[in-house]
Amino acid sequence: MGDDLVPNSDKTVREAQEEAFPDLTPRKVNASLDETAEIVRVILSDMKMEMLDETLTDDGWRLEAAYTSQWFGFVDDFVVRLTPEGSMTIVNVRSKSRVGGSDLGANAARVRAFFEKLESATS
């Protein structure tokens, strides 16, 4: 999906997202892979997200959750990929609405809130 072209544009989805949200890049935290996974589980729960799936692969953890808005019941998918790098962990997050063309910035705000909580928990 990230390599798909944005309609009526010569940019890929990845390029457009990086341009629109330059602050929402993967982060490296000073915690082991399993410690980070546990911290992420707590954060997702605190943020009122429902855990959908957790997968441990040779590359690291993939934690999938969903956030349902209280007023309209819109569901946004929230995926956290954790990759070990020595004694540290790289945290990559994606948040995407299941329906609609615009989320009015809700997903970006949710990713920022997640990273704030992660930084607080790992610093």
C-alpha cells in the first residue's frame, strides 16, 4: 500500500505521508523487544484500544489493535511493529481509518499520543 500512487499525483502513499506528517517516524527506545511489547500492550489498553492480534516473528512483534470512536462507532486500525536492534527496539506505528476519506487528523493525533506515552514509559 505504501508504494501505491496517490490518486491524481505522482507521489506514493508513503511519500505523501512523510511529507504531511514528518514527525510521525519510527522511534528507537532503550528497552528490549519483550519489555517494549509489554509497555505497548499497557499503552494500547490505556488508550482504550481493543487488542486484535499479537504475532511474534523472526523480525519482532506485530501488535494489532482497534480504536472505536464513542460518538459514531468509527473503527480505526492501529498497528505497532517492534524490531530489535541490539539492546534497543525500533517502534513503527500505523493508524488508519477503516472507512471514509478523512479522519480530521484523528489518526495522526493518536499516533502522537502513543509516542508521548511510549517516550514517558521508556525514558
